[in-house]
Amino acid sequence: MIPIQDLFNRIIWDKDFGRGSFEIGYYDRIAGKIFRVPFSMIELIPGDHFSFYLYDPDGETCSIPFHRVRQVFKDGQLIWHRGD
């Protein structure tokens, strides 16, 4: 399994691989469950190897640590998951 930061960079920079609809599933510790959000709702910050920003539909921004990402989907198919 490749590190999640490497997969995110591949989605962004590899034009062939990056075609399609991507979603990430991250664990929300307050809700106690995994939420799936479109990749387009996140922003990677150059030089930040710990977290990324998530922009929700209400315009709120929160920082999500990379270790909370549990799943990545491409066109509805699971392509990456973090083991238990």
C-alpha cells in the first residue's frame, strides 16, 4: 500500500490516473464514523505532510490529519484502504 500523500499527489499530477471521480473516506472521531467526500472538496497544502484542508458545503474549513483517511474511491470503486 502506498502512503496516502503519494496517492493524493498521483491523483493531482498523473493526468491519466487522475481522470475520473475520486472520493475519500475519512474517520471523524467526534461522530465515530467514516465520512465520504469528493476529492474536489479538499486542498493539499504544499509542505504540510501532516494534514489537508476540507471545505464543506457550508463553507466551513477544517484540517484533517492524513492518518484519518481510511479509504479512497475512484468512480465508486475502492482503490485504497488503510488496514485496521
